[in-house]
Amino acid sequence: MEVFLYYILVTNTLVASPDLYNAALFKHAIQSSTFETFDAYKGVDGNADGDLLNDHCQHTGQELIPWWMVDLRGQFVVEKIQLTN
């Protein structure tokens, strides 16, 4: 599986915060297609259980270029991206 992350940072100041939080939590997410009941919002529901059988995972259908996207509804300095596969 390939994961592509596109990121553009236009700033000259970086302020690191000791209080990291999940900026994507419960935000609006979409994906290119949906396999069975594994909707895009399950990628931002706060449950990091990676077991597909527990129904807390998002999953696209079988396609050539699947994608998943979340709208953070703001501008953030991203210090860490964590994906569970």
C-alpha cells in the first residue's frame, strides 16, 4: 500500500507546542469510494483499533487510485502525522 502525503508550509516561524492534540478528530472526512460499511468518518472517530472486524476502520473500495481526505477546518502547524494500518 502506498500513502502519499502532500504538505505545503508557507511560513518563517515555527512554534512547537508541548500540548499536541488530534486536529482531525471528528472533522469532515471523505474518500474516493467506500467498501461495505467502512465510511471515511471512521478514520477520524478517535478509535485507533486497527482490526477491520471491529468496524472502527475506514476502507475504500478496490480501485486504481484510492484516496482519503480530512478537512481540518483551519490552518495548523503539523508536527506529527500518525496513521494506523
